[in-house]
Amino acid sequence: MTRKPAGIDAIAFHGPRCYLDMSDLAQARDVDPDKYRLGLGQTQMAVATPCEDTVTMATVAAHRALDRFGIDPGEIGTLIVGTETGVDHSKPVAVYVHEMLGLAQNCRTFETKHACYGAMAGLTSALDWIAAGRARGRKALVIASDIARYGIKTAGEPTQGAGAVAMIVGADPRLVELDSDTFGDYTRQVMDFWRPLYSKYAFADGHYSIECYLAAFTGAWRDACEQAGSWDRLRLEALDACFYHVPFVKMARKAHLRHCETEWGEAITRADADMAARVRTSYDAQVAPWLELNSVVGNIYTGSLFLAMADYLRKLTPEREGRRLSLFSYGSGCGAAFGTGVVSGGATASRNLVDPAVHLDSRVRLDIDRYEQLIRACETADHNEEPYPDPADWGLDKGLYYVGTRDHVRQYTGSPAETL
Ligand code: CAA
């Protein structure tokens, strides 16, 4: 029996209302602005207010994907939220989203966690659910939603961000058909990045985490090659675009260098001018053009890889349809996957539906004092019976917002449809 292709039928992004310009952060921290702009590749960083959490961002992104792509919530048979910044040790973010979107009671609903790999784990589970014949014509909603926070004046501070990417996964997808038989996996216990139960902030052994990420790329890529059987579909030459997990834009450049080295079988240094030029040409064509959203949003953990894909899809042109893409997801700790897909025929017709420009253009620039005030306010915003955070205090108007915890129950107000 030949299986219908399955993959991404709809995708949408939603992030916080406010952002910090990296030049303001550099000035406040007495750092050369080029370190953030060129050294890390970041120009802006999304910052969530105390009234925007993993639940509100996930719900708004999912509502946007359903609404823009004309999908009835009743068609969703699986809902998975990948997050490493959930709101409860027991209750999944996904079940709040399930209620707020009005999904069916026979929709299976859960949360996945493995640092930034959580949403990729959700995506591959959704593909397996479809391949196993359990979907019964329904679709899966997979959401990546996170607030990346290391704290004021830490080394990780310029690599923060926040946002959610929602993807609707089904048979005969309108955007990207995924090669579910070529996903390669990798797992290794390492302490490169973690967030203990008692901490709001992540801890990272930053430079070591970069080494772990690159080692994981090699491992997952090799496994994908073994899975694929036909090596042709994985070759860089066969790829129109390569998407990587993007904790900061420069990391995608490092990942692509490792991708080239792994495939070409040699370490490439600047001293080898010809090979270095070959890597640069490949990076400029296959990676750099799709990092614009990441550079103004920052790290969104589980969603970073898919934000790069959304950037590609919003810029799609008909000649790219039918071309192959690669996806690499890395979650610290660590788990990783490398896989491929193909741009669906006719996908260009949906590119405007993917574009988050209206939302991003409406964002408000914070000054450094307001940013620090906001970060401190978030530290206690979910404590029981604390003074309730008021969206108006943070310049938020209509929309879906978190408004405090009463009697140990999180409270929300507004609706996803009203959120800009
Ligand atoms: N002009 C231009 N470039 C400059 C510069 C200047 N004035 N000053 C420094 N740079 C360059 C450096 O040369 C360096 O580039 P290379 O890496 O290409 O050499 C870059 O800017 C960063 O400089 P440093 O390495 O000195 O920066 P740092 O020590 O302050 O830390 C960091 C950088 C390790 C990424 C830190 O921000 C951090 O710990 N971030 C959190 C962890 C993280 O993001 N890890 C990524 C891999 S793990 C993962 O991906 C999972 C996840 O989401 C967390």
C-alpha cells in the first residue's frame, strides 16, 4: 500500500508585544554592539511581559494557523505542545490550549519536553500517529512555545527571546511534505544547559553547549543517512534550504559549517580558502536568507527551527516548489534529530498566510529600565495571590492574557482572536 505524504499543512507564529533592541542592551552592558549584531547575529529580542506566557502564545499562534488556513478546530485529533517553559509540573500547557481553542474531547492532548527538541519530538510523533492509521482523516496540531530567559547581566542574556510556532500536520499537506522515513536521532546525557525545578532561569555552560550541539548534528545526520537508504536525498546539493535550531543566528552558521564538514568528510579552516569559500557560498544560498525572523525574535527554544522554516515559506517562489529541505533540531541535555522534506506543489499560494509581519510591526520597543522592571515582575507573577498582573500596566490592549494565580489556579482573560 502506498502511503499518502504527510507533513505541514499550516504554520503560524505569535510572540510577545514587546522587544528590546540589541544596541540598547549592548550599551547598557558596556559591550561592543557588533558582538551582538555580528558575533551573535541578533538585532532584536522579543520579551514577554508577566501577562504573556507559554499558554497564551501557544493558543494565539494555533488560533492564527487554524483561522488563516481555514481549518475547523473539529478536524484536530491530536494536540501536542513542545515546551521547556511549561506553567505547571503536572498539568500540560496543551490542555489549557485545548480548552481555549474549543477542540474535541476525543482529541489526545499532551506536552513533550526535551529542551529545544520538544517540538520536533512532537512533530515526529504526529507523523507516526498519521502513519499508524490512527488519525481517521483528522490532523495534528503541534505547537512549540517558550520563553527563553537566562536573567539580567548573564552571559546568556543576549540570547533570550520568546514566542510560539503552531503547525498543523496532516496528509496531503499544503506547505511541506516530510520524509518520515529519513529522520535520524541522537541522544547523550550532557550538562550543557538545564533549568532546575527551583529556578525561573536557565543555567548554561555556553561554550560547551555549542560543542554538544555540533556533536549532536554529526550523530543525527549519520543516523539519518543510515535510515534514508538512498543517500541522494540528503546531499547538500539536493537541498534548497537547510534549517537548524537557532539559539542565536550565528549558531546556524556554525551548524552549517559542521554540516558541510560532515558530508565532505574533512575539517574546514579559514586557511583552506577554496573550501571556506565553498562553505560561505552554500551558507549564503541555503541558510542565511531564512534567518530574518530569528534575528528579530531571538531564541524561542522549541520553535527556533520552525521560525526559520516560516521565514522560508513566507518568501516562497513557485520555482522552489518540489525542492528538498533539511531540518535539524537540537535540545540540550541532549537530544537531536535530522530529517528532510519537500516543498508541496502550490505552497507559494499560502505564503502570505504564513507571514507574521503585521504582528512583528506592531511590537513596542522597550528601554532598558522597562526591560529590567519587566523581567523582575515576571519572577513573582505566577505566585499564588500575588498582586494580579494587569495587561494595561504593560501596554497590552485586547487579547488573550494571563492575569494571575488565585487559589492556586492560573487565570486567563480575553480571547486569541483579539490578539494582534
Ligand atoms: N565584533 C564582532 N564579533 C564579536 C565581537 C565584536 N566586537 N566580540 C565578540 N565577537 C564574537 C566572538 O568572536 C564570538 O564569535 P565566534 O563564536 O564565531 O567565535 C561571538 O561574538 C560570541 O562571543 P563570545 O563567545 O565571547 O560570547 P560569550 O562568551 O559572551 O557567550 C554564548 C556566547 C556562549 C552563546 C552565550 O550567550 C550563552 O551562553 N548563551 C546561552 C547558551 C546557548 O545559546 N547555547 C547554544 C548551543 S545550546 C542550544 O542551542 C540549546 C539552546 O537553545 C539553549
